[in-house]
Amino acid sequence: MVLVKDGRTLGVEYKTMDAPRMTPSIRIALEDLKLERIAVVYPGSQRYHLTNNVEVVPLTAAVKGMEGLFPEIK
């Protein structure tokens, strides 16, 4: 999913695996869609970075909307 907020282009990808990792599709999306950041939503409970602009986000945080996915973007 691609979101645009205040001129910033952001991506959201959903995974069912317990420990998402960086994939070719994420790299391609960052480059081809010129995404500033990607949130990878998964069913786990820990939030962590895969790279500087790709973060794994628990589903429970994602239900809070943009604030849960990208807390630094208000």
C-alpha cells in the first residue's frame, strides 16, 4: 500500500511471518516508487528496523493508523 501524507510518500507491506526480513520486493518498492519509508506490518510484538528507512511494525501498532505506523510523522 502506498500512502501520501504532507507530500511524503510512504509504503506499507503486510507479512504473515514471525520475523520479516528485507526482501527484493521491498528494495524495488523503495526505489521504483521513490518511497521515503516502508512499514512492514506483521503479527509479532516487537518493533525493529531492517534498514534506516524500513521498519517492522506489530499489527497492534498498525491499528492505530498513521501514528502507529509512522510515529515521527504527525
